[in-house]
Amino acid sequence: MSDLIRSTQDAMSIAETFYASGMFTDIKSSSQAAVKILAGQEFGIPPFAAMSGIHLIQGKPTIGAGLMAQRVKKSGKYTYNVLQLNDAICEIEFIQLPKTVLGKSTFTIEDAKKAGTKNIERFPKNMLFARAISNGVRWYTPDIYESVVYVPEEMQEVEQLNQPIQQAEVLPQLNDEAVIHSIECCESLAELKALYNSDSRFANYKQLFSLAKIKLNDIQKNDVLSQQ
């Protein structure tokens, strides 16, 4: 542990101070602050940086893109170069020091839209950089962390995927005799049309409605002829 935190009691003491300050509005208790601080210890991040840069999503700590990029630069083993960064694409080249190119990580606006990334319209450069740096760290420099890490943008997408699927309402089957009776009670084409549009299940009775339409058309024609 760091010089500040040599025990869980130290972590709780610092957590209580951070929570009491009211500066970190996403923290609802000193225990949550302690979790951030202890997670930061595992990732080699000091307490204040952990409070600002680690986010708890679905009970899992995620690391801000800035801290992740900083860890690559400070590793002494790796570095990276941003080759492209605009509102449409971010391309980052990862290098093992001194000069070995490990590969590139590219994330585009199209990738973001497919993944359902939040805030992509408001902060496209930030979002694209976050995803490109996160992917690159997992692909090319995974040993800078003790476990797999994610940026908040990725976990937000996991949240969306984990949302319960809304089950479509299953309507009971119609009674054939009741449908036929309803059709026969229609005295005009307008009534027949209104009946058909009143329930999606009537789509299974198109033939009956078509026959009723022909019958009503004939009746209407005969009425017109009789009046002449």
C-alpha cells in the first residue's frame, strides 16, 4: 500500500474525510468512497486521483481514460502516440519502449453508434479517445494493471445490454364465431374498416373482411340503382 494507506482503517479514515467534504457528488457514503480508494490501490492510483477518476458502475470500478493513458506513459515500458483524433475517428499507436510498435487501436464514430455509446454527439473526441485507449491497453499493454480494466463508457453500454427485455403482450386468440358475428353486424364500409383497425388480431381474418367488403359494395350499388 501507499504511504497514506497502510491498512483498511487508513482507507476508511481517508474515505470519511472525502465523503464529509461534499466535493464528490457521486459518492453517497464513506463506504463507497473507501471502495474507490481501495480499488485505486489495486490499480496503483493515489486516493484523490481514485476519487476523481474511478467510477463505480454495476458494482465494478472503471477507470477514466485520462488515468488509463497516464498509466501507459508512466509504466516505463510502454508509450503511445495519437495518430488521428477528430469528431469521426481516433487512432492510437501503442509502442513498447524504446521503439517497437505493438499495433494500433482505432475507434470510429460508426463504431460508437453501433455500440450505443452515450454522449457521442456532445463529446465525440473524448468518447472516441476513451474507447481507443481502453481497447489498446487490453490488446497491447495488459500487464500495466493487475486485472482487466474498462472505461466508464464501456460499462454504460454493458448496462444497456443488461436492461431487462420488455416482453411483448401476448393477446388471447379470438373466437371465430364472435369475429364473424362482428363482421356481419357492420352495415357500412366505414364500420367494417373501423372494426378491422380496432384490433391487430383481425389481420388473421383478411379473407372474411374482404368478402364482407364485396358484399357491402354490392348492397351499396343496389341501393343506388333502386333510387334511380
